[in-house]
Amino acid sequence: MLTRIVLNKIFTICLLLTATACLSAADGVAVRYDVRADRRTGQLIRSAVNVTPKIISPLEIGLPPAPGPASASAENRIDQIVQEAAAKYKVDPLLVHAVISVESNYNSRAVSHAGAQGLMQLMPSTARDLGVRNSFDAEENIRGGVKHLRDLQDKYKDDRLALAAYNAGAGAVNKYGWIPPYRETQDYVYRVGKKYGEARKASSVNRLQTATASPQSEVPKPPEHRPIEVFTDSEGRIHMRTK
């Protein structure tokens, strides 16, 4: 008998620890069944308790704020760096922009399959030689790339060969004495040259249009009149003449 009472109490404690469940709900009122042990007999007694459920509002999933209009400050900053580096190393900024466009499409975080990095796609070894510590920094990358391009222009005296060496390396250009017969390099030289030519043509047209623009009409100056001299002769007659 004692063993039975002890087992009932243990069973009761387990039921109480596992919590009671809500089994049904109707008309906005839930029914919860509580289970407890009778202190005198030790038997389990189940009783129903009406519980008003707590209404929980559904979660509102916030959408990220819509991005604002794209700022042109980054593009302006890149152009400013290009202009400064091009002036320092005496390279046409239009050529620098053409290289950046083909190399990375102005993506400062770009990495090629060969490991070239940044806007002007500097190889890590080339970047170290140029003193570039962070190829993903736009200013360091462009200054290093423009200096490298200037060195190649001085070496080969031909922009086509300079671009070929920029893409395939000076060793390849030295080996073949011309643009290496690599499809990628030949396509690269063509694409950069095309963009550079188009940019120069557009720049020339803009300068021509500016130079031939009609000057603003000037207010016509009033005609100049010579001063009039008035005098009287010996006979008392008045004479007027221009000086």
C-alpha cells in the first residue's frame, strides 16, 4: 500500500513538472485541464479551468529602408584621383579611365581569376613593387596603376605595347616583340583602345563646340563724335568746325 502511494506521488510530481496543456477553445475561452493529487487518498484528480487566451498580435516584419538615390560623390572622387595621378605622371586621364573601365568596370573590390585586385587590377607582386599597401583603396590603386602605365609607356614608346604589357606582362611583350598572340591580351588592347579613341573623339567634339559657340551679343558702342570748335571771325561771323 505504501509503495502504491509513493508511486502515485512521484507520478503526480512528473505530471505537474511537465505542465498542463490547453486542449480546446471555443467562443474566445480556452479550457485548461489541471491535474493534481488528492492529499488524503493520493489519487489523481483532473479539473477543467476556463482561461481567457491572451491575444498576441502577429509579428510585423519590417522591410529594409528603400535605398536612396545613388550618389555621384564616389564617381567624382575617382575622377579627381585619376586627374591628379594623370597630371603627376603625365598620362592622358582619358586613357586611365579607359583602362579602369575595361579592367574592373569601376569596381574597387574587383578580384580577377588570376588574383589582380582593385580598380586598375594590380597583381599583388606589382602592387608591392609600386609601394601600394592596399590595392582595394581607390587612391593607392589608381596612383600605383597610373605610375605603372607611365613606366610601360616610357619603356615601349607605344601605347599599344604599353597596354599589352600592362595586361600580359613585360616579359610576354619582350618575347614576341609585339602584342603577344594571346586572345585575352589582343582583346584587351582592342577594347581599351576603342574606349580611349571614343573618349578622345567626344572630348574633341566638346572642345570644338565650345570654341565655335556664338559669343554673347555685345551692346553696340555709340559712334564717336569729334569735338566742335566755335569761333568768330574779324567780321563778327560765327563759325563752327570739328577739330
